[in-house]
Amino acid sequence: MNNNQQMHRPLIPLYKVRSFGEKISDTFSFISENFRTLLKYITYFFLPLCLFQALAFNGLLGDYFSAVSQIMGKGGDVGNDMPFSSMSSLIAYALASFIFYAVGSALLFSLLYTLMRLYEQRDNRLRDVLFNEMWPLMTRNMKRAVVLILSGILLGVVLIAIVVLMALVTPVLAVVGYILVLVVLLPCSLAAPVYLFEELNVIDAFVKAFRLGFKTWGGIFGVMIVLTLIASVLQMITMLPWEFAMIFKGFFSLQNAEEGFTSSVGYSFLTYILGVIQCFGAYLTYTILFVGIAYQYGHACEKIDHVTVQDDIDHFENL
């Protein structure tokens, strides 16, 4: 799409009451209109991260298959007879994978919501937006995204502890607790746009997310189901080659074929490259979900709080 065609498209406002179909269509309209800019900055920020994240993912699966192969060769039980060194390595790789995922999520929230804000503020939208122009807002959003991720982890630990305690009482309470956690977590998805688009502290951001989320719970559920399904299908394009390569390697590892092709340097390098592509493809497809959540947030704010009307009243003297 050339620049003239891009500028003739109607601006996609963040704060607007939308039907379900409009939320989905506006999500893809924003991405298609700004695809080159999004791809440019996602590549810039995430390709270096994916180079290390793929090492952690491959190492996690590689060590797991290797440990299982050793245990099965001795006729032991996978859960009880895993060597301490293998268990330590698995935990280290799992922790590294989790950290990379958390950092990547925070970075993607920061980048996308920085660009979405600039999209409405700039006369040229995102056309020719420069790194120096977006960096001040980007750093602000990254700091807040880190706080949000850490707070979300803490909230998740609390919710898991509650479900475990309920499970200790009776299995029925465990099911009830699990359902309640799902009901509570869905409104939490609005915490990221609330905290990054507004000037609230993290506690107030979660409170507002719950307030908006419970009143628009059905809309959030529908948007997340549809966009997650679409993102998952697209992610399979980059994930399946890596999964098949790792499963193929794991199969020969379990057969104790240590000197086979899958143990060669060339095959290891191939799985690494496929791992990088898989990680990068995941961040590209997550873009669909995160942008959709932002428009769901804008819909909820306008429907419940009428933010554009309040803003017009606040700036009436400047009209």
C-alpha cells in the first residue's frame, strides 16, 4: 500500500463504541494499514530477543529428550529417576524460557501501544515515524509494562494459591475455584491497555480493568476467542517446522541413536534457525491479539465512561 492510499483511509480511533464485527475488522485494518511500520520495529526489537529465546526453548526440549532417553535405557521411571544434573538443567532452561517470554510480552505491549498512541497523535499517522520520535514514549511504556508483568505474576500466584487451598478442602471447591479464576482473569486482559494508555498507578489500573472488564465480559471473551484462534492458525505456519524437527530429534534420542543425523551440528543448527523463526512468528501473530485487546479497551471506555465526551467538555474552552 502506498502512502497516498494509506492517508486516504479513515483514521481508526481508539476510543469508540464498536460492534463485535467492528472490533475484529478495525484490528486487521490497523495492522494492514501500518504493516510495514509494525514489521520494521518488531524485527528491530524482537529478532535479537528470538536469537536467545530459541536457545532456551531448544535447550529445554533437548535436555528433556536426553534425560528421558537415559532413564528409559535404564528401565527407570521418568518422574522419579531423572538425574539431578538433568533436572537442574531443565529447570534452568524452563526459567530462562519463562523470563524471555515475560520480557517479550512486556516489550510487545510497549511497542504496539506506543505506535497506537502515535498513530492518533501524528498528522501522518505512522508514516515515516522515526525511532527517536517513539523512544521517549517507548521507554515510559516499557517501565510500566515491567511493573504490570510483575504485578500480574503476583496476582497469578495468589489465585493459584487460592485454588490449591480450595482443592485441599474438596474437589468440588477446586472446580468452582478454577472457574472463578477464569472469570477473574479475563477482565485482567484490559489491565495492559489501561496502564499503558492512561496515567494510573498499577493498582488503580487493575481496579479499572476489573470494572470495565466485568461490564464487557462477553465482548472480551468473544474478541479473545476469535483473535486467539486466528493467531494460533497463523502461528502454526512458523511453529510446525520447528515442532516436527524437535519431535524427529526426540524420537531418535529415545531410540538411543546418538550418532545419527539428528545429533549432527548441521541438524542442531537447523533446529536453532527453525526455533528463531518460530519465536519471531509467535510475536508477529501475538500482535493481532494485543491490538484487538486495545480496541476492546477503547470500546469499554467509551461505552461505560464516555471518555471522548468528557474530553470534549474538558477542552470546550479551546474549541
